[in-house]
Amino acid sequence: MKPVFMTYTKKDLINLAVCMFLSVLIIPTFIKTEYWYTSILIPWLCLALATIGQQIVMGYTGQLALGAAGFMAAGAFAMFNLILRVPDLGFVGSLIVSGLIAAAFGILFGLPSLKVRGIYLMVATLASQFFIIWMIDKFGWFKNYDSSGIITAQDIVILGKPFTTPLAMYFVCLAVTTVLTLLAMNMARGSTGRNWMAVRDMDIAAESMGVSLLRTKVQAFAISAFYCGVAGALFAFCYLKSLEPVAFDIKLSFKILFMCILGGLGTINGAFIGAAFILLFPVLLNAIGNNVFHGAIDATIISSIEQVIFGGLMIIFMIYEPLGMAKLWENLKQIIKSKLSSSNIRSLKSVKEKN
Amino acid sequence: MAYERKFKIGKPILEVNNISLSFGGVKAITDTSFNVLEHEVRAIIGPNGAGKSSMLNCINGIYKPQKGTVSFRGQVIPNITPNIMAQMGLSRTFQNLALFKRMSVLDNILVGRKLHTKTNFLEVALQLPKVKKEEKLNRDRSEEIISFLEIEDIKDTPVGKLPYGLQKKVELGRALATDSTIILLDEPMAGMNVEEKRDMCRFILKVNDELGTTMVLIEHDMGVVMDISDRVVVLDYGKVIGDGTPDEVRSNQKVIDAYLGVEH
């Protein structure tokens, strides 16, 4: 039989259908509290999107980069200025253009990757983090000469309809994230992703096969920054509802890096798992603190414990499972599958014995 | 030999002219020249440290020789890079295996199809019909190579998990996938057992015979070299000490001295 290439296998379509069913129907019907949308689901989607960006450059192309939050800031402030100064673009148009502006920064700050690698590249990419934030702070134009330091984000209006309730904003984030995730999956599984991974695994061999290192690395940085830019715009407009450079500091970059590593380098679904874990874990710890210990533990101690556990997990994952939680999830599925099939065999045997 | 070759050995396709390469004070190659004829199997042999791999790296553009030129089809190529050579139709394998370890066998071979992939990332992201068509063509060709090399049962395994002999096969497959006119093989049979070596020889000769691909190989096993190559060039201390058919080389006194040692 001749193997037929299909972009999506049946399993993928089922997975997609399940995800869509859960996120479009089940979540809105069963979750009514605003807290879940404004504090968990919306930031989860935004940060997962930024983590996909980080995955492209770090997980797939193997370039250690640490400036995701800088590109997010570029996207967010580009969005603010586009809606303010070019209202004709509309929300979706502005979102795409702000992604492109972030991508331009991505190209600029991705250029060092041609000369330096590893930890040195990480230091070089830190420049994007600090330069972009500095630029926004330094030139008042970017903040429309607002003196307060925190600007309120404009309301989201798509085709004349306002999207201001938490549920509506959740749907905006969900739509953008879904589309961009599918595009990322197509790239990762297609020839583009193969070039990225070839550069990651053995650059000299990739070059000997005709893969241009310059083009592939710069392309990965640009696409990564595009994803971060769009994520930053959504993060500011749907989650923070305000714009301030401080929100996109180095801590956020590290958070995205952790999400990328814990989720599993070189996986798209790992971005969602990693983002969910890092967002939900503090919530869980707080809940334990309040309900089990009835507030006997100070909140600052809880947040310190959180840092300790994250750090510990990073080390454990780096040593024992560099492919992260996405790999653990795969293993779990494998175990369940083999358990199921072996129990089937056992039941068949018992039927035979009875006969 | 009694049989008729489908692709007759033709004019020089690759010429190495007066190449000198040194690393600091260490001279790896000194003023070396030889040529490779179209459709032939050309072997480069020599004792350890003779500069064989450095020679391939100069041809392929990984090393930049201080002096000398490489010409392809009669034209001198300025500023050689691996990428330019790949585009001109020259592919290679590496001595210490340079596979994409975390990718499957099929994906490794598909990377070899890079130069036959014309669609850009945006088209790939949107999965336009022409992307699907191209991907199907590339996959079909890769599957052909996989069945030619008899590695169908491992095609979805990450190459990092495969034993050495199979990895060497995958690397040959990746070079074949480029459909290049010349393939440089850096010790394709190192560390293989007799059976694996025989298989490898069969693949190399079959590709040369059926597709007319010019093969340049470095090999230590003299039996293999004398059997499969049309012409042999012998390097010692970065210099050519013998060049000709296996029989000529075998009877060359300098070559015998280099291999067996000589009393001073």
C-alpha cells in the first residue's frame, strides 16, 4: 500500500473537536464566575500563545532566546497606537499589524543568533527585552504623552460590535489562539518545521542539505516575535485592560521560558500544558493555604514556596524528562492504552477458559 | 569488466586545484590537486591524519582553504559554502554522523528534499493545495529511498535511538534524497561488520549504476576500496602520493611505503 500523506490524521481531528467542544460549549455553560475568565482562562490563552512563540524559536529551532516579554510589549503598544492613530484598520487588522511590528523587532534581535549560540545568545537576546521597554518609556509618543504611566486600553470593537464582557473577551482570545495554534502546527509538521529542527539538531548537516542558516534562524525569530506580539496585544487588551511597560518586565519573559520548558520543548500542546500549570499552580497553593491551613501560612511564604517548587521542578524536568509535561502526558496515554489492551486479552482468555 | 555501464565515465566534473589548508601552524593539506570524472566512483585513501576528511570539508565548503580553488563542471566556485555546493548538486555524509537526532528517519530523509521544496512558510502554515502536492511528491521520493535502503521498519523511529550501522544508512539516504549529481561519502563503512559493509557497497554501486551519481568516498578497508572504485587517490601528510586505477595504486612504491612504513 502506498502511504498517503495527510496533514491531519483522524486522531488530530478528534482532538481538535474535543478541544473546541470543551472550550466553546462546555466552559461557557458551566463556568459562570467572572473570576475564572478574567484571571485564569484569558491569561492562560494569551500566555500559551506567547509560549508557542517561545517554542518556535527555542523548542524547534534550538536558539536559546529570552526576550518574549519585550516582543509582547512591542505588540501591545503597537496595538494601542494603531487603534488610536489608524482607527480604520479595525481590531483584527491592528492585531495582525502589531504582530508584524513585533516580528520586525524579532528579525533585528534575532540577527546575533548567526554569530553566537547557547547561553551567549540568551544574553544577547536580553537586549530586546530591555531595549523595547526602554524605548517605550523614553519616548512619550508611544504612550500618547500620558503622564500617569498607566494607560487604559481601548475597548475591543470588531465589526461595530463591542466585546467588553469577560465571556466575549474570552471568545476573542480563543478565536485568535485557535487560528494561530493551527497555523503553528501546520508549520511545525511541514517542511518549515523540519528546517527548524534540522538547524536545532545539527546545523552543519542542515546547511549541507541546502537549508540556509541565516534564513531559517531569522525566520524562526520573526515568526516567534509575531506570536509574542499578538499574545502581548491580547494580554494587554483582554487581561490587563491597561498598558504599562512594567507589566512586560523580565519576570514575564522568565515565566514564558518556564512554561516552555515545563510544558516540553519542541511541542505545541506543551505550550498550553506549561502555561496552565504555571498559572494554576499558585491558585492551587493559595487554595491549600486558605482551606487546609485556614490562612495560618502567610501569603508571602506561599509565594516563596511557589518559587521553590518551580525551581525544583525545572531541575527535575531538565534531568529526568527534558521533553516536559507533554511527554509525560504521552507516556500516560501509552500506559493506559497498554493496560486496556492487556485487560482485553485477559477478558478474552477468561471467556475462552469458560468455554 | 564484462558488463556495460549505463552511464559512461565522462569528463571531469569536479576539480581540486592546488589546495593548501592549515590550522595555525599545522599543515593539513599541501598543494593538492586531483579531479573526479562524471559518473565514476572515486576513492580517497590514506593513513590516519593524511587530510582526507579535511579535503572533503574543503570541497564542501565547511573549511576555507588558504590557497587553491575548487571547480565544478569547469567553473571555479568563489566563496564556497555548504549551502552553495548543495545548490550546485553536491551532497555529502559525515564521518562522525551528523544526523538530526530527535527527528524520525523519514523526517531526516525529508530534510534532504529541502532543495526540491519551493513553498514558503506562509504557504505551509495555510496548507495551500500546492504545499500538499509538493509534500506528497517529497514523501513519495523519500519512501522510495527508504525501501531502496531496506529500512522501512524503522522509518518512524527517532534516529538517535538507532544503532550505528543503521544511522550510517540513514545518512546515505539523506544524501540520496537530494538527488545530487555528486555525493561525498566520509567513511560510509566505518564500524560496520562484513555483512553491513557488503550491503553498503551494494547500495553505493547500485546508485552509481542506476542513477549515474558520481561517488567520492573515503574508506579504510582496502579490500572494499579496490573492489568498488574506478580510480583511487592516495594522500599522505596532506600530499597526493598516488593517483590512478586500483591496480596502478596497488603497485605504486610510494603508496606501499606509506602504508607499510619504510626504513629510514
